[in-house]
Amino acid sequence: MTPPYETHEHDVLIIGAGGAGLRAAIEALAHGASVGIVCKSLLGKAHTVMAEGGVAAAMGNVDAADDWRTHFRDTMRGGKFLNNWRMAQLHAQESPERVRELEQWGALFDRTPSGDILQRAFGGHTFKRLCHVGDRTGLEMIRTLQDRGVQLGIDVYMECTVTRLLKDGDRIAGAFAYWREQGRFVIFKAKSVVIATGGIGKAWKVTSNSWECTGDGMALAYEAGAELLDMEFVQFHPTGMVWPPGVQGILVTEAVRGEGGILRNKDGERFMQKYDPKRMELSTRDVVARSIYTEVKEGRGSPHGGAFLDISQKPADYVKRKLPSMYHQFKELADVDITKGPMEVGPTCHYMMGGIRVDAETARSSVSGLFAAGEAAAGLHGANRLGGNSLSDLLVFGRRAGAAAADHAKNSAPPSIDPAQIAEAEREMLAPFERAEGDSPYAIHHDLQEMLQSHVGIFRIEADLRHALEELEKLKSRAARVRVEGSRLFNPGWHLARDLRCMLTVAEAVARGALARRESRGAHSRIDFPQLDDAWGKKNIVTAKRDGAMTLAEVPVRDLPEDLKQILAEEK
Amino acid sequence: MPEAILRVFRGNAEGGAHAEYRVPLAPGMVVLDALHSIQAHQAPDLAVRWNCKAGKCGSCSAEVNGRPRLTCKTRMDSLPLDRPITISPMKAFPVLKDLVTDVRWNYEVNRKIPPFQPRPGVQWKMEQADVDRVQEFRKCIECFLCQNVCHVLREHHENAHFAGPRFFVRTAALEMHPLDGASRTRLLREQMGLGFCNITKCCTEVCPEEIHITDNAIIPLKERVVDEFYHPMRLLTSRFRRK
């Protein structure tokens, strides 16, 4: 078809090799599909590796009263009822089996005295529900999944970045990508594509996210005509490091609070008493993040502009055993011994509740043959995600996406790809090398991060959001004239130039959604509309590209069936 | 503002040389921060691998003043700043560009190790005490620094016959899993070259996760191989069988 290009053909192509992508790959393979998985980094380095606190699953190993109904209710309440209820139901019902499966593939979780998987408390979860391995649960998960996938025979294309989805009429036909190492272009032909590219945090200045989290999948899907959902909901994790400057934003696991960590302001006051006296430090992330932010804003912050988080009342060897990476992280990077004194923490951009709009059962997007799972997909978490629900999300919907993508491939003829699409994709990638002048991608990225941090942060207001949209237009035109130096050989400046465009697309969707939703709900806090609004509580915002422009539409939240309404009404 | 001078390897498979950059220092700065500063202001195409910047992913391995380190965990203030800091790619792997090396060989070795195989009819119950020693091995973040310093690979290039410390750790995690029923001792002896290791403990010294690679993984595996292939009673019985 396209002789000058290296071409690979699969039934199912998966973009992203974190938890969702790997789980999808394993399932698609089990359904008899040939599977290729593309990832920007080396295998096993995806952002899942950084997940710390645990995977939420109502197994009832520690609190026997737990069951899927309570998990469902907690998830819906945490998401302020904007969640896709069917996703929340499937997630709560299926996550225990997904965790047991990991154990059967060799994962080793911490144990209860009776030899079962140990579970810990976390914010917004009624019961002790998070299966964990100290504070390195994500590492255990990704190693287990990657070893399983490799043994089963998935083809892995490491350090390879997809820049465009290819289509055959209205259906998906594959993807155009480049090898990061040599800068050569490569084409993947596929009947189904699963997007599992994770989040968008790298668009903000203070973030827990790695360089990879640039919203690629959301932007690729949007450009290919898919709908995005709930883009205004960006989670700021309450506890990132604040000092020294180089580590600002690095995650401090919620497990610190799950294990009994206490938050105080500079006056020694346990301030969560004021904001959520019932749940205190184990309130939901939106509430704790706003509380810390407010304390700092009102002059009661720690020396470096955060709050104090203290776990030193627990025995030192307990802290070292249950939170080993936190112990080392603070000791080595901040000269703080957390067994002896408090950490300084503050909010950090962490997770995207919004993303590609998908069908609950099949993870299918609005484009034929295109699926999405994990952080790149939207719906499960509504307006705010509970800690621990992301790792279970990856497993439950990664599996469902893999199965549905394989089934779709079985019933589809091989696609054909119009060479003009490929020529355009190549032209777009090479243009930055040909410009004699233009901004450096690093400078534009820096300005985007500063702008979003100050104008589209935890608290939002109309004037800021309008200003943000104006600034985004300027940044977009600068990005269209970006200049790249050097060769195509492993060139991070060139790579950033492409990722930047994805960040700009997604940032615009976030700002537009935030401007449209004139209320405060979950992670979306409007200073000018500080209350929940029942009318907005019945609507999701859908973003799509129509006639070349970003358009927003309000769609009604689907009504719950009676049995689920009953569960939500129960008090616990 | 105080500055540091970094001498960073610039080059590719064909060769290269160290180039000098001046970088302003900030409190708590790590070597990876300095490399990022060079990328942003002086050399946009400087190739560096990194992901988490928190010592959890094992991507940013390099040699800092000759010592294999994670650059995200190496504080600038832990280095002598009165002279240039030399940063080179890991020596045991072929250079692709600048600080990025070709580590694919590791993934090929990994593929050969038979996966976890639960014993038939196993009950999924485990004591924490039994899990502890395997969890130590499972802390590995695959930074490949242990592979980089192992002289069997670094000086003798025995990659075809020797799997290296990382994969002894991985094999130990499988062999010592309380519910695993497979045996990998023949593989260790015949294909992974466990016998080449002469226990110099260089791997243990550089492990950022402080895994006791030699004492807790390699030596117990050597004992297993000896038990299986060189145990006096077994040797005797196998001799009888042969007759």
C-alpha cells in the first residue's frame, strides 16, 4: 500500500502501555486477535508505575461488611452523581475479580493475618478497600501485566509515538507514528484501535504527571471525530511535594493519610476539622485540595506555601514498612525524615476525570472501531475520582475495551488507508525542521504551564477562563510556527513540539468546559458560582470538533434504574 | 546565582565527545533538573530518558562522575561543585544518542524466563512473612544499573551467555514465590549463566532500591542449582540409574 513506510498490521492496535493498555492487550489476545501495543517510553515505565496507594476493590478482606453496593455508592457520591452509573456499577462489581486475577498472574499484595489480600482506608471509601503493596502498588501492577502480556505474545513497539489516527471513511483504519530513536515514520494498520494514553497533567506547571501525560489520546480521538466528555473536571491531588523547587508537584500518596497522617497549618491547627469534621483527612480529594489551598491563601500555610502532613506519631518501622518510597523520597530529595517530623505538601495536578466519551459495556467511542479505557476515557469518576478507583478502572475497563476491540475486529474487513492522509501526517511532522525562525517548543510549553496553573487551577472564575482562552489562541499560533533544532535522531525538542499540540487541544476543551459549567461541583470550583446547581447536576458537557471548530453541547445525565437509586438512598 | 559546570556526553553510535554547559543552581536541585535546564535553554535536542522524576520508574540511569546513578535522585549538592560534573551514558549498553542507550537486550532476556506458574489446586492464602522476601525483589524498577556495573557484562560482554543481576532478581522472585510450582534451575545453570557470577556485589552497591541482590537473590539461587545438579546423594543416585 505505502511502500516507502515501515508498516505493521494488527487486528487490534493499542496506544499506551500503562495498566489499561496492557490489560486491554491481554484480553484482546485472549479473544484471538493479533495485538500490537505502542508506547512512548520503554515498556514498564508508563505512569501506572507511579501509582502508590492501592487498587480499590470491595473484597471485604478487612471490613467484611463491604460489598459492591457500598463501593458503587461511594464512587457516585465522590463523583457528585455526574458519573456514568453503569460504569460505576460494572466497576464496583468487577474489580474484586480483576484483582484476584492479578494475584493469579503472580502479583504479591500485602497480606492480612489470615493470609488474604490486605486492604487499607482511603479518602471517600466507607470501608478499608484498597489492596496494596506498601506504597508501590502501581509498580506491582504494571510488572504483572507486562510480564503476562509479553509471555502471551503481544507485539510491543516501544519508544514510538502516534501522531495521528488514520481513517477509512468513517471508521478507524490505524495510526501514523514515529520511532523516537531514529525519527523514522511508521504506519500501523488495524481494524480496531484502543486509546489508553492516560492523562494531561503535563500541561500544568505543578503536576505529579510524567512527560508522557500530554493528553495525546484525547486529542487524537478528538481530531478523528470522537466526542469528549466532562473535560472541565481536572483533579488536583491535595498532597504533592512543595519543596525544594525541583520536586514541586511530585506525589505524596494518599496512603499517608490512609495510614493515619494528620494535616496541620502553620499554627498547628488540624484544619480539616473546619472543612469536613466527619471525614477529616480522609475526605475526598476535591475537598482536601481546596482546604489546603484556602489555608495557604489565607496566610496559614507552611514556610514553602503548603500544609504540614504528619505521620511521625506512628512507630518509625511501621512508617518505613508501609510507606517505604515516601520515606526515601523525602529523605533523599527534601532532607526530611518523615518518621521524625512533618512533610510539607500542597495540591498538584494529578488526574483527568474527563476524556473520551465511551459506552459503559464496551468502551466504544463515537467513532467506529475506536475504543478508550483508563484515564483517557471519561464517565466512571464523574466530577471527582476517589483514590484507588483509577487502578481498578484500568483493570475493569481495560479488559472490557480489549474484548470489545477484538470482537469488532473479527467482524470487520481490513481497512484501506488513503495515502493523502499519510502525506499530510508526514508534512505536519517535518515542518518544524524547515522553519528558519520560530519559538522553541520548551518556551511555549513553559508559558502554557504557567498560564493554566494561574488561570485554570483549583478555583476558577469567568474572567480568568476567558483570559485563558485568549492566551490559548496565542499559544496555538506560536505552536503552529514552532521551530525545532537538530536532527530526527532521538530529539526531545521535536517530540515536545508534537506533544504540545495535544496539550493545547485538551487545555482548550478544559477551559471551555470550565467556562460553560456555571456551578461548583467536585473538582470544578467556580468562585463566581460557588454552589451546587441541581440543573447542572443533570447535565454532562460533550465536546467535539464540528466543521473544524471546537463545539460544546449539554447532554442529560441518564436516569438511574430503581435498584441503583435504592442503593444511593441508603445511608452508611 | 551560583552555577555548576556539567560535561555531558553528546554523540551517537558512531562516537562523540563531552560538551560543557553552565547551569544555574537551585536549592535541592538534582542532576536530572540540570539536564532539563540544558534542554530548555541551551541544547533542545539533548537526548535523555526520564519519566517519573521520583525514583520510581528507573528511566534516567547514567554515570555521574563515573558512578552509575539515577539522575533524578542524585542531588547536585552531593557532588563537588568546584569542578565540572561529568555525565556519561551507561557504559555496558550501546549508545543511541547522548545519554540514551540501547537497553532492548534486557527485554529479550526477560522473555526467556518462564512465568509464574501456580501449583495445581493451590489455595490463594499467603503469610506476610513468606511474601516479604519476594516483595524485596519485586521492588526492582528496572533501571538496569546493576546490569551496567556487572563486570561479566561491562568488561567481558558475555551477554549471549549471561542474564545479569536484574534477571537473577526476577528469577529469584518467581522461584521463591510461595505458590509457584515451576523450576528454573536448569535455565539458570545452562542459559542464564549463573555460574559466571563471582559475587563481587557491585550490583548490590548501585541498586537504588537497596535490594540485596547478591545475598538474597544470587547466592540462594546458586544454592538451589547446587542442590539440584551437584548434590552428592543425587549424583550417586543418578550414577546408579545410569548403570
